[in-house]
Amino acid sequence: LHPRPSWAGQRRELPGAVVAKAQQGEVVATTLTDLLARDSGLTRKAATSSSSGGRRRPLPPGQLEIQRQRDVQQHPAPTRFDDDDDDDALPATDTDLSSAIESLSFHPTSRRTRLLCTASRDRRVRLYNVDGRDNPLLQTIHVPSLPLRKATWHPSGQSILLAGPRPYLYSYDVQSGKALRSTPWRGASSGGGEGEGERDLSMAQFQPPGAGSSSGLLAVGGRRGHVHLLDWGRSPEVASSTSEGGGGGGRGGGSHLLHTLSHNAPLAGLAWDPSPSHTHQLLSLGQDGSFQQWDTRTLRCPLTVRDSGLHAPNSLAASPDGQRWAVGTQSGIVALYTRDALLSPTSGSGLVEPTKSLSNLITSTSSLTFDQSSQILGLASRSKKDALRLAHAGEGSVYANWPTSGTPVGRVSDLAFDTSAGRGGVVAVGNTRGRTLLFSLGHFS
């Protein structure tokens, strides 16, 4: 009486199913395991800064070629890691889109696959295959004990660092699906005690790969101007160590405290020098507008300069080529410095001045990042709706044609670029409503 309808026999492609689509000769995987098997670049050794960029066509100022793509949505997926030792854990629902995006990060070494890591206020980290069509969700990692503020890839691409307002860090290995929780200064000598009072490790920066460097250090900004240098050289091998779900010290992850440096003022930002021959140098920014350059090999500070016109700085970013530095402030003004102006001042007074200043934001700068080509600077403030701008880094001018009044970016909480050579360019924009918007950059097509 009722024959089987034709639609019942069609195959459904569910999120997380092992499905591969062939379109114009390109293979698109929809599970993390499938991606790891098909793209060896996801777990290869980090390349130097000079070789990862390649030759690039100069980006013109004035007008920016940008087009909206399909959003990176939030979908339910199996949980790979749960730490249920915290009474403050949230319910295990994964469909609440009201959780703000706190951090965005693209995979640093993959050449075939664009893998995006998002961290949200619901204490979940999600991995997406950003293919521009379906952008499937690959994995969800729930860490109830850590209010996530930062999720960033190790330069090797083999693990993800998770940090927040807690005195410990997590390292998640993408191949094994294991996570290691470590308290860096647990077991350290009691003579210094510089890290004993640290409660927030969100200001964390990996040492970039370079000449004679293997990204073995992690710099963490602390209270009272302290800069902690952690040994993170064995973090990619976290899979071979024991997964610690409920605690543990710094065993097995190589995340023990090596040294502590002291800035002359409370910290506002940290940034490694990404130039291939200077990756051992670290720049710290004080809330009084002072800059200190540290040589992590000798633990000395060869340079201290100050910008007397820099008021209430709150962030520091370096371009991947190491030629430009940007400083965000609580007033929204962004100061741009060339390498020579900041690190090689000609005057003996110890004072520096920015080469350009951007005053397009009127509320506190919350996001500040360069793209991989060092030609675009993204700046945003989560305190005001649609407070997002993209600037031409070389000219120090903001693109006036985007975003428009009809671009629904909302309150931007973070943004990330992927303009890797040979794959086109995109910018991902996360907001406080839990959405991640995706835009293609036509210049890098």
C-alpha cells in the first residue's frame, strides 16, 4: 500500500562520517582522522619564517577585494577529552550558539587543508575543515576545568595550547587525541617563587621557528611584569606521555619553568621577533609605554626604549616578516612602528615614536593581528558593535570599503587570517554571539 519513497534510499552525509568528496580533482575529508591520513603537512615539522611565506604580489592600498563565504557554524560532535574534576563544569550540550568565540587560530603548516581551531566561552575547542563550501566540524574538545581565553597551534602544527585564567595549561595532541594538563612551576626550586602567584596564563606566545631554533620556548606573561620562559620543546610528543585528565604537574610535556624575566612595569603585551635570525629575541611591552628587548640565550636585556605618547597600551603584535610592530591601546588608537624605528632608534634618548597611528576605533582594542604576508593588519574592539577594521600595513591606512554598514560582524571577539601561498586567502571573524564569519580575500586567489 505504501511503497518506500525514493528519498529514503538516498545516502545521508552526516557530520563526522568518513566521507570524501572529489570535486575538480580536490579531495575533501570530513573527519580529523581522515585529514591526518591525507595531508601530511598537518603534522610535519615547522618551516622557517622565510620559507613559509614565499614570493607574494604586493597588496594595493585603497580598495580591498573581499567577499563573504559560508559561515563556520557550530555543530554537535563527539567529545574527545573531558576533565570532570571541576564542579564548575557546564552542561554537555553543544548547540548553544550564544557562547562567545574567545580565540581563533588557523593551522600553521598545512598546505592542502585549511584547518581552523576555535575556542568559545562554553569551554569547548572545535576543529573545522574550512573548505569554503560546507566547512564541516571535525572535532570538539570539552575542558570544563578551564575557562578558555586562548587556543593556539604549536608552530609544528602537532598540538594545540589551551590557556585561560587558571594556573595551569593544557596541550592537546591532534594525532592521539590526548591532552596533558601541566602546572609549569610545580616542582620548581623554591628560591625564586616568581610564578607562585600566577593565576592567568592567557598571555602566552610560542617561539617562532627560525635559524637554529626549533620553537622550544613558550613565553608567558604574568603579574608584576614577570615574563616566564617555559621549556615546550617536547610538547609535540605529548601523545607518547600519559594523559592527565584530572591534574598532574609538568611531567611529560616539557612545560617546566626555565627562567623568569622582569619587565620594569606591569605587562601589556608580549611578542617574539619572527625574523629568522632573531627568533631568540623577545619583546615585552609595559603598561607605561616601555619596550624591552630580551635575548633568551643570555637572559639579558640589550634594549629598553619608551614611547612617551603611548597611553594605556593593552596588546602587542609583530608582522611575520619581523619588519613591523603594532600596539593596541584602551582608547582604541593603534600605533604602528617599523623595525628600525622601534629596535634601532637613532637618538640616544631612549624615546621612540610610531611611524603611523590608526584612530578608527574608539573603544579598547581587543584583537590585533597581521596576516601571513605581513601586508594586512586586522584590528577590532569587542566593546562596540561592528568595530572591525582591516588596514594596509605598509601604508598605515585603513581600507574604507570594508566592512560596510551591511556586514553583520557584530561584536568582534577575535579574528584570524590564512593567506598561505598557493591556497588563496581568507579571514575568519568570531563574535560574542558564538558565530564565526568567513570572508575570502581576492588578492590572494
